[in-house]
Amino acid sequence: MRTLASRELELIRSQFAFPLRDRIVTNNAASTQPPLAVFELLRDLSETYENVHRGQSDASVRTTEMFEASFDTIATWINAASRRTLSMHRSTTEAINAAMYSLMADFRDGDNIVTTLMEHNSNYVPWHALCREILPRFGRRVECRLAQFDHETGELDLDHLASLVDSRTKLVCCTGGSNFLGTKPPLATVRAIADASAYPQPDGRRGALLLIDAAQLFASSRVDVERLDADFVAFSFHKLLAPFGVGVLYAKEALRATLPPFLYGGDMIAEGRVFPDRVEYNELPWKFSAGTPNILGVIASAQTLRLIVDMVGADAERAWFRTDDPLSPDAVDAAMEIVAGHAASLTHRAMAGLASIDGLRIYGPAAGAARTPLVAFNVDGHSPFDIARALNAQGVESRAACHCATLAHHDLGIDPPASCRVSFALYNSPEDVDRAVDAVRDAVGQSFRSRPIPSALQHSVEDVERV
Ligand SMILES: Cc1ncc(COP(=O)(O)O)c(C=O)c1O
């Protein structure tokens, strides 16, 4: 795995505005910072600003071309068969709600949904609401079941998950990467567990549907929906260097063809095919694109992906930013390998440093295990909120909260349900990590390196830096 040399990292950092303000941005699991070139692109687009699918002007035609090409870029990025599998939303949260509303009418009395205790609230509360609030109004009782995780290792309890799945399990919902524990559940096994349900789906297929919340996974790994074989995958671009406002729901094309839309209105209907007694829907993916979409956001998101390939030098042959050319899957692979390697190396460094602080507990898998690039922790006798504020006073941006992983905090008995979290992105440097660790040490009043870094952790840092 190729990691970034310090000169490469400097060049990457020079493409962002925040380093000029001496910000140590380590709250990336919430949102990342967009490169300056993306804001420049948005400014330039103001010259040809127009709606899509709604005009014959050159401006509208060109904007439509760019908007549609963005779907293709995104499809390639996640190795989806085509743009027909995609719908654009405001966020991962809205994407998961879109899946919920599209599936809602299909649930039968006595069905169940299986999810996990390590989910972000976005992948629990919609299913809880469906089971407890929405379906009961239609006289249907559907149970929401929660799989446990190991409190020490942070790993999903696959046996427990399997024990919850039965012939009435219509849907399994699982995170691809926890935003609190950092755990990356083995999704191939989760797929197999969902398949083991004999649930008869409306299309005749047997087995539970699988929805993956890839909000964190997408930011730090190549998400390959074909390999995951998931029925739904949700993620958002503000976690991978794009501006706020665009989330994606991938759904297998066969599902898209039969499921009802989440939103009804303009552009999702076939041109001229609305009558008093019937409405015919547009072809995919526009059937799931009612109303004027976030056009600039979608274009900026897809172009940010292209810019990432250029920024990390993943394709020596050419530049991809500001083009609509079909993106090379190999370039995507290479780019995300570099992003993943860099993030893993920073995460190991942070874990090693934090582990040397007395009374500090890191949640989730041990160093060396697969992890999303974040570290959540608490320190005995210290409020995580005080730590985060003390970090901020030193220019280190972290987050103290339950990170919307409320169930997991309760399950671990963390009272109040909160932890402090630092999380890393492509532009973070080893110095950022060290400043964050030193700031935590200061915040809890411990002298520098009061406890040596455990040797096992030192190895894993070196190993990651070597690869
Ligand atoms: C695992 C996970 N799921 C869902 C979300 C929600 O994402 P969004 O804010 O784009 O709705 C987040 C955001 O932190 C997350 O980390």
C-alpha cells in the first residue's frame, strides 16, 4: 500500500484554505473540508447556472450534461452497474429515510428488521420509528431487533446477529464503519447472515434485504457495491472532501424498478404521462429524482471525487478534475488505496499516542485491527466536553458527544453518554496527530509522555508507516 510522502502531503494541504488559519482539523468523521478548487468550480458554474431537464438553452443543456455525468462518476466510484442504481439526497440520513419510505408498504404483520447496537442514530431511529410509530397505525406489528457488540474489542457479535435473523426478517441494516467505535463489521458475513433468512420478498427472492450505512466507510475505503452485494448502500459526500448537502442511496436496479419512489412530483414522471386516473414514472434514475435537485451540489460532489484522484497522484497519465470523461475504475482503486493507507497510518499514530495517557480508554478495536480513521476515548475523572474545549483552545478541533451513536454509549454504560473523538482525513499530517495527542495530555494535566507508548502499539505504527 502506497502512503504519502511529506512533500506530497504538503502539496495536498496547500489546496485547502484551513491550514492558513492554523486549524488542526480533526473532526473529519463529522464533516471534512473541501478543497479550494471545488469552491472555484462552483463560482465558475455561476456563469452557466441553470436548471436541469427543464430548458432548451445552452446553459440548461450543458448543466444537464454535467449533472447526468456526475451520476456516472459516482456510479464508477462505487463500482455500481450504472447511474440507474442511484438517487441523490441531502445526506446519509435522508438516503436511509428514502429507503425506509420506499420499503414501508411492503412490510407485513409479524415481520422484523435486524440492526445493531453500534449504528448511528440515522440507521436506527428510522427503523425504530417505522416499527413503533408508522406501521402500528396501519395495524402492522413489525419488530426491530438489535445485535450486540463485544464491549472489549468493539466487534459486532456475528453469532448474536445470526440468532436474531429468522424467516420473518425482511431487512438487515448494518453499518459499514462505526463512527464511534471505528469497527468495520465483516460485511460479507453480514450478507451471508441476511441471505440465511428464508423471507419471501415480493419479487420471489428468498432472504433478507441488506442495507449498509457506508457514511464512514465511503470516506476512507473504496466502496464496491458489486462486491458488497448489498441491496442498499447510503453515504454522503461531506465526509469525503465535498461541500455539504448531497447524500446518495445506491439500490440494486431490480429494486429501483419495482419500489415506489420516496418523493413524488416533477421530473420523476414520464414526459406527458400524467392523467386524472394514472401517472407513469420516468425512467431510472430520474424516477427517484422528484423536484429540482441539488444540481450544483451533485456536480461539485462528483468533481471532488475526480479531484481526489488528481490530488493523490493516482493516475500518472492524466488529470480528471473538471472533465466529464468516464472515470477509470483503476484510478479510483489507486486513489482510495492511498487515502485509506494515509488515514490508517494517522489512526495508528493517534492510538499509540493516546494509549500513553494514564486513565485514557480508547473504545473499539485494538490498534492493528481494521478501523475507520477515528479514535473515541474518555479519560477517568475528566468530562469529554471539557477535553474537547481544552483542545479547541489549542487549535485542535475535536468533538465531544455521543456522536449519534447513542445506543452504543448506553450499552457500554458511559454516563453521561459521551466521548471525545478525533478523526482524520487525507489532509491531516502526523504533526496534526501529535498536536492533538499533546493537547489531550495537557487537557488532563499529565506531563509529556508520563507513560511510555506500549511496545505493541509502537510496532503497529512503524508497520503502517513502512507499507
Ligand atoms: C455512520 C454514520 N451514519 C450516518 C451518518 C449521518 O450522515 P449525514 O450527516 O450525512 O446524514 C453519519 C454522520 O456522522 C455517520 O457517521
